[in-house]
Amino acid sequence: MDSPGESNLDPLAILEQPMKTVSQVMTALKKAGTEQTRKTFARHGAPENFFGVKVGDLKVIAKQIKGDQELAYQLYDTGNTDAMYLAGI
């Protein structure tokens, strides 16, 4: 189990891999999610459709897809809370 401040995502590894499709981003989100973060988000009222990705990890992924508005729309349309949050940053 990871500690609250510890990231589950290797920022260098994720930035080396281009993410241009919803499928690629969703795979990265799924890998970045943790059980502990899911429990925390659920305890605070998050809806059921999420992977439990820490905001710091979402910011790393956001840097990779920055400026792709069409991808942001598609991520939002997935209904996955992590993807929707990512689409907005």
C-alpha cells in the first residue's frame, strides 16, 4: 500500500509514451489508480465510475495531452470521473 503523498505513477515513463487516443489515456488512468485512493474518494462521495487517480498523477498526464481539445471532449464523454477531471485541467 502506498503512503498518501506517494505517487503510483512514474512521471518520466508516462511522459515518454504519446497519448493521443481515449483508449491510451484510459489505460494510463487505470494504471495510475490505487485502491487506497478509490476508498478515500468513495468515502468523500465520489460516484462509482472512477479509477482512483491522485490529482498529482492527473496533472502529469494532463501535460502529455495538453492542448488537445477534441480528446478532452472525448474523455469527458466517458463518464469516468478521473477522465472527466482530467478533461477539465
